Amino acid sequence: MNSPVQQIKERLGIEEIVSSYIKLEKAGANFKAKCPFHNEKTPSFFVSPDRASYYCFGCGAKGDIFSFIEEFEGLDFKGALKILAERAGVPLVQYNKEKEGEKEKLYRAMEESAKFFEKNLANNQKVLEYLKNRGLEDKTIKDFRIGFVKNDWRELYSYLQQKGFSDKEIELAGLAKKTEKGMYDRFRGRIMFPISDSSGRIIAFSGRIFEPCLPAGRDDGKSAKYLNSPDTPIFSKSAVLYGLDKAKESIRKNDFSILVEGQMDLVLSHQAGFRNTVATSGTALSDSTVSKENVVSNLGLLRRLSGNIVLAFDADRAGFNASSRAGKIALSFGMDVKVVSMPEGIDPADLISKSGTDAWRTAIRNSKHIIEFLLDKVLTSHKNDMRKAGREIREKVLPYVDAVESSIEKSHFIKLINNKSGITENALLEDLKKVQSELKSETEETKIATENVEKKMRKDPIERRLLGIAFWQEGLKNKTIDPELIFQKLEKVKEIYKNIKEDLIYEAEEFYLNNENLQKDVNEMLLNIEEEYLNEELNQKMVELKDFKDRKEEVEILKKIDEILKRKEEIKNNRGR
């Protein structure tokens, strides 16, 4: 019987999967699109049904349906496997606990904790009444798996111990802390909101304090209103948004996302029918699309789903600052950014529960582009002092105009500022040039960082797959391939991947157990990775050529470049053999 991976590949075509995320155009026997993994104006991303693969001629991203889901959704292989198995209707065999890796144990610990919190909530009428008074329905509470933890020092810890988890695993999952007096629960006396990755696996929690359960005499002001999971091996605050697993389909369908701050804002927005809502609560916005560790950021994921975003943060100073920061990041990603003007002292949850769904719909419909939103704020604050208004327009509005990619749009916003403020277009353009000059170095740094990340993206999937095969084959008596050939080629990065060895072995087994194409695929991947290394070396030699100090050095560099080019040609000729 074929493995789940093979069954999924037989049932799902690459064009079917990719087209459910991005718009594809027919290009002969293939399909093309604008690459979802980097910004581009003309399509260089091609999908081949015959080869069951994709390739971007711009950034070099390539792979099959599994690597596409991994890259697009920001998931590991198991997360991608879960999504595709559900879509293909292929049942997955329960993972063998004896071969369970570190991450798999942490996922189980989070799932067990969620069940524990849910049971606690079902048995606590006060908390249930509070949630219902806030407007939550039973179905919503169940769908979002909202729970509760009592104000007890070790209740969850004791429960997880009984389930077979070690102190190290419980602490590593961010569920308990270790002190001189022993272990104690991180979350106590809180309403618990599970945070999931895009495949639906629980990876963290955000807990809202529930005052009635605090001991008498305790100073409530010393307890944070919200307490969130720390970064763990399965949770990166900048790589996930609360509710994204439930919102992603609606975001694609409606072609825009709504970003709110709190869990209650999100839950009530979903309940009101706006299922394209995500929240920052328990997470942290990143100012890059992909981290140096090659983890897709939360706003980077949103941009892949849709280039349009509506920000709906609280109408206080903190909410305004959060909107400003999120908006600037989103603009730098090439997104169209609008902001909802919330009534003073009202958050989205309050608006929905007190004024109803129609009020929330109207607020979203009346949202303004972030540049107009910021401009109106400045003009309202300094309506009697245009000199101060002009200064703040330069400091707080023009950097956002600069972040807009299109020259036509820039011109539109310059005219808008001119019409509303009375400042001449020439004066605005002069100040915009100064702003651009001030921000140039920052832009260059971002560009270099992006280029480095894109280079890394091309190598990482190949390195992962090859090392997974090598680790797997290393433990077998009857080896199909020699793992040392791979280890020698990837000697420099082998140690980096050792901490996820079990995950890589699992992935390799799923792909290649009883697969006759193992040797062929390994040969092809070894050629691909060698080509990537040669490209890096070639780029380095070209840089050296510009800075050579004497003729002898120049000759040596040119000789090396010639050798690299010859080897690249050999690789090209060896493909498909």
C-alpha cells in the first residue's frame, strides 16, 4: 500500500493546490503567476502539472505540493501533511510515541492542556456567565476552544505529569516555570485562549485574568491583564496571529484581512460573520516578511493571503501607535492599508456587543487609507496651528507616503495632503525628497537582508530533505543509499539540523519508504545543492574581482570563475541522466 504522501500526490494536482492560494494563468502546458514568496511586478512563478512541481525564476523557490504548503503557510512538514491529508481525504496513522520527537511531545502537551482548560471552563459557571455577558455564544466558545484555569499553583503541572510528561517538556512548552521551590503553573486564574498554527495545531496560549478568582486582599494591579506563552520550539511570536487558522480561507475569499488587538475582538468579529479577522494578542508583529531563520512572519503570511488589510485597534494612544507601526510594516510589504476609526474608549468587542453587527460592518466600510487616517489625526490635533501641523505631516505622514511603492499613488496622496492642509505640492515634494534621503540607508539594509533570505530559501528545503534521508538511512541495516555522501556534501550545515533530527527522519520515511525513486531524487537534489553552493561562490568571486590588488590575483580569480562555470555546465548536462 502506498504511503500517505504518495496517496496525497496521486489525489491532488500541483495546479489545484497552488491555484487555491494564488491566481494562475495558463502558459502553454504550464501555469504562471506572480510569485507569492517575493515581491515582483511580472509573473516569474511557474507551475508544471507534468512534473508536479513549481519554480520561480525570480527568487529560486521550488518544490512540490508539500514544500509549497510549508513555505506559503509557514509550517513544518507535519503541519503541511495534516492540511493536505485532510484535503485529499487520506487518513493519517497515529504517530508512534516511541519515535516521537521533541516538537511532537510539545504539540501533545499543548493539546492535553487545552482539553484540561476546556473541562475546567465547563465546570465553572461564573466564568461561563462572564463570557456570555460579553456576548459569546456556546458555539463560539466551543469553536475557539476557550478554557479556564483555576488560581492554583500546580494544578495543570500535576495533570500533565499524570499524562506522562516530564518536567523538562512541561517547562519547554511554556506551561510551567521552574524555581528553587519546584515547578509551578505559568497560567493561574485566567480565561485561556489557545493559539494555533495555520494547520490548527495548538502551539501557545494567551490567558486573560479573571478577577473573581483572585484571592481576597490581592493587589489586582500587579497582575498583568493578559499573560502569553513565551517563545518555544513550536511557537514564535512573530510567525503567527491569533485566529489565522480559522480566518485564512475567508481572507482569500474576501481578498482582505481585518487585524484587531484582543482575543475578544476577534472572537466576537468571527461570531458576527467577519471570519477574515485575525488578532495580534499573544503574538508580536515582525517588520520583515521572513526572519533570518527563514520563518515566515505573521504579516508576511497575511500578505500572501491578500494584499489588502484593515486595521481596527483600540481608540487610545497605544492603539494608535500600534496601528501606525502595523500600517507602516504592511505598506513596506506592498499592501494596501486601511484603518478603522473607533469611537473613543470603545474597542471592536464593545462595538459589536453594544451596538451590533451593523455598526461593526459600517465601521469597516468607512475605514480610511492609513495616510488619510494619519493626516486627519494631525489636522484635528493642530487645527489652529498649521505650522505645527506641517511639521507633524513631515514627521508622521510623509514617511508613509514614501513607503507606498507606486509613483501614481504617491502623487495621489501628495494631492490629498495639499487639498486638506493647504500646503503646496512643491513644498510637500521637497520634504518628501528629504524623507526619502533619510530613509535610504534603512531601505538598502532591508533590501540586502531580503536578498540574503531569498538565497537561504532556495537552499533550505533541499538541505532539509537530503539530511532527513541521510539520518534515516544511517539507522538502517539495509541501506538504499550511502548517507556519508550526503553528510560530506552538507558537512557545514549538518549540526544545525541535528536538533530536529527526528522530524527530518519522519519526513524522509513518509516520502521515500517503498519509493523506487529514492536514488534518482537524491542524485538530483545533490546536483541542485551543489549548484546553489557554486552560485554563492561565483558571486563571491565576482565581488573579489572588483577589488583585486595585483595581476596575479586577478588571474587566479578568473581561473576559479572559469572552473565554477565549467562545473555548472556539467551539472546542467548531467540532469535527467
